[in-house]
Amino acid sequence: MSRIVVALGGNALGNTPKEQEQRIKKAAAALIGLIGSENEIIVSHGNGPQVGMIHSAFDLASRQDDSIPTIDLPECTAMSQGYIGYHLQQGLKMELQRQGMPWNVATVVTQIEVYKDDPAFKHPTKPIGRFYDQATAEKIMSKDPQQRLVEDSGRGWRRVVASPKPIDIVEKDSILNLLNNEYIVIACGGGGIPVIEEQNQLVGIPAVIDKDFASAKLAELVAADCLIILTAVDQVAIHFGKPEQENIGEMSVAQAKKYCEAGHFAAGSMLPKIQAAIEFVETAPGRKAIIASLEKASLAAKGESGTLIYH
């Protein structure tokens, strides 16, 4: 039996709770198909649209009603982990019952430790939340100097936060305990809740950990055999979108690094997926990563679809 971490994109889950429920029902069969192939699975997921919705809702409400507090990013991420996990639990359990499989499903609200002196904190670049006009943005920054807002491509001003690298997963032992007792575990949602250690205590910080890097760290720490990153395309391609586009069925870490250096992968989409795959594969001999579409997840696990990255 192989142990697999499966990373779902937040955008793949839709923009509203109803849309999310419907998409998860469709995705459940593909995910459960991985267990049918004699695998243990842990599911991680993005939360881009969802955490933005939660953050914006509290921000707007607090401006209209003083009795409603503003809620910062660590708590918003925790909320998104809870409600996305709830929908995934329902969808996956329904599919397990339909197929007569005995597995259970549980979500772990997951904290991920980062270095407090990570260079990313000096150069926050990850946009979150709603857009503001310049006057409102300047007012927000004057009231809270810790917040940084920048002008975003002519669309208005928006808050930016750091995107530090994950170094440890606080709940890794709980995740392993559930996994060893026939649970499908949902963990590290939205890249996890970033925390730093201060005076022997964990403190949440307003930052966003890249979902793919968090998934790679999760796969490393639970000794997974394979990391599967699910996205909108069946295979990784070079010269993407051009007449000479070439789909890649497999590539070594060395080849993948050369393609990255040559600029074949966009920074906001495929590049972090490739980089996360490389990081995981390099952690131990025999480990592999696959980038594939959600619809063909079970085929990708069998080597019949997707792009394999190996050492």
C-alpha cells in the first residue's frame, strides 16, 4: 500500500458554498478512486477564493457595525479550513458509502510553523481581501501600521502579506494517528495557519503559505510515497499556449530545474507546483510527484495520465 498526499486547488472548489458542494460531489469519485487502488490518502487544498470571501465579509461588516470585530488572516484561514473540510467530509463520506468502503474522513485544523525571520516578511507580495480607493487604503495603514496596502494593476489598493516557507507541521502526529486508523485525512487547508514560536508558545501571524509548498512539507513529514498536485490541465507543458506547445509525460528533477530556469512556467500558476514537486522528491530516495488534472487523478496514480517528476 502506498501513502499519497493529494493537493487540490482552491479555485477548483468554486466561489460559493453551494458551488463548492456541487464540485466536491463530482471530485469525490476521483479521490476515492485512489483508495480503490490500494492507497492511503491525505487531502490538502487551497482556499484562495474562500479565505478572501471570509476576510472581506468581516472587514465590511466591522466597518458598518462597531460591535462586529475585524478578524485577521490566521482566524480567517482556520474558518476556511473548517468549512471546506466540512464539505469535503460530507462529499467523500457519501462516495465511500456508495462504494461500500469502510474508511472514515476527518479534517485537522492545521498550523504550520515558519521562521519568524523568513525573508518573505520583509517583502510581502501576496494580495488578499477586497480592493479600496487610495484614501481608504491610507486611512487603514495610518490606523494599523502593521498592514501594508499597495496599488494593484489599476484596480484599486489591496492588502499584501508575506508568503513564508513552511518548516514544520504542528499537528503531524495527529494526522498520522488518524491515517493509521483508516481515516482519509484532510489537512493543511489553504497552506495551513502560519505560526511562529515566541517564548515557547505558538503565535499566529497574518501570512499566506503557498498551498503546494505546504503539501510538499506534509508529504515529507508523513513519509508519503507520492505527492499528487491536481490542477486544471492533464499534463505539464513547455511553450504553454504557443503553437510549439509540448506536453511532458515525465521528467527528472534535473530536467525540471532546467525548465524552471528557462522560464517555461508562470510564477503564479505552474512554477510553484513544479518547485514543490522538486522539493518533495529530493527529500528521500524513491519518492515521486505527479501533476495532473482532478478528473484523471486515479489514472495519474497508476502512471496513465499526468506528468511524473522523479529523482
